[in-house]
Amino acid sequence: MTDSGGRSGLFVRAMPALFVLLWATGFIGAKFGLPYAPPLKFLLWRFATVIALMMMLALATRAVWPRGAQIGHVAMAGVLLQAGYLGGVFVSIDLGMSAGVSALIVSLQPILTAAYASTSTSSLGERVSGRQWVGFVLGFGGVALVVSGKVGSGGLGWASLGAATLGLLSMTAGTLYQKRFCGTQDLRTQSVVQFVAAGAVLLPLSLVFETGSVEWTGSFVFALGWLVVVLSFGAISLLLLLIRRGAATQVSSLMYLVPPVTALVAWLLFDEKLTPLAFAGMGLAVAGVALVVRVPVRRASY
């Protein structure tokens, strides 16, 4: 009993670091498989595989399904977290953005989360300190350094930046929505509903805007399998568990560790290089986000 409890406690403590590592490989998996499939078709095959596997697991274990209005809440979170976030990231990388820069833009999520949490319309009732506002400026300034002078050339065009920004906004909104409305749902059935909803959004977009077909090479199959097993089953489940266990700003704080991990792995696998100015910008952005998330959140006293 003690050994089991000790292992469980060790796993809980390791969850944030494991999540960061697995989440970073999602950007790498996307870059690895996108040469062989259009981005939305890639995602649709990923969603279909996850739905089939997770459906069998949910039925075999007699998991409880969401009912009534809860189905709509779970579906909305899925559209934001899966279709909006993943669609934006995959399209940005397909348009030529490096995996490291895409991860950096999305890592601004905790800044947006904390900014929203401080507004009068937020149900979180959190307040932002002066140090956090400094972090906001540093974070956005760091991203500006990374993309400075490159917009309109190479992979840093307005289209790829727009797609990555869509992913950022969707991830932020999805994390907040998931925390508020979907925290008590079974992870197995919740995943099925979320991926079905996300697929329903992406399928017509793929039919209208994508003309290429999937090349079923060994590299593509490996990338698809990695994203299904490691990301959709592993990282997404960890994310939902972390959202359930912690505050929205605490969970989103993990994202600021993803860009350096992604950039390192992309350098090792794809020889992606960043200029000294870009490295400085990435460091500035990471420092800014760290300032935002490391300051204790205080609740309003009125």
C-alpha cells in the first residue's frame, strides 16, 4: 500500500516535467509528418485514429459519458483545444514556420491567461501585479525580436504568424473553458467528444481549402502514430489532469518551458537554426512569461 502511494505521489510530482517533454515533441511530430500530408488532413487522420481507439477503451471500461448541456461544453472545449490550437500550429509549420518559433508564440498563453484572469469579466477573480505587467511587456517584446526583420520572407510570413496566433488564442480560451466547465468529466469519453467536435470543424475546411493527398510513407505513419499515442493519449490526458488539479495560470505556466525544449530537439533533428537575436528574443520571452507565472496570484478582497 505504501509503495503504491509512493509511486503515485512520484508520478504526480513528475507530471509537469513529463507534460513539457511530451508537449514539445508535438511540434516535432508535426514537422516530421507534414511533408507527406496537408495539415488538416494530417489532423483528421490523427483525430479519427484517436476516436476509434478511445471509443473502444471507453466502451470496454464502461466509462460515463457527458449528458445534456455538458456535451456542448465538452465539444466547445474540444473545438478550441484540438481544432483551433492544433489547426493553427500545424498550418503555421506547414507554411514554413520553424517548430521552435511556433512553440514560442504559443508559449505566450500564460500571459494572455493571466491578463484575462485580472479582468472584471473573468470568473477567476485574480489580480495581476506590477511585476507580472513587466513580464507581459518582456514576453511580447521577446517574440517581436524573434520575428523582427523576417516577416514576409521565409517561413515567417503573415499567414504563418496568423495561424500560430490563432493557435495561441484558441489554446488560451480552451484552457480557461476546460477549467470552468469540463473539470469533472471522464477523460476517456471527454476525449471522444472533443475529437469528434474538432473533426467536424476541420473536415469541411479541409475539403474546401486542401487539394493534396496523404503519402503513406514510413515517416508519415511513424509521425501519425507518435502524435496519436504520445500526444493525444499521453500529453492531452496529462494536460486535462493538470487543469483539473491546478489553477488555470499555474497550468499554463508550463508552456514557457516548451520553446527551449522544442528548439533544442528541432536543432538536433532538423538542423533548425536561430540567429543570436532570435535566441535573445526567446530568452526574453521565456523570462517574461516566468515573471508572469511565478508571482503568487492574489484574490480580490472585495
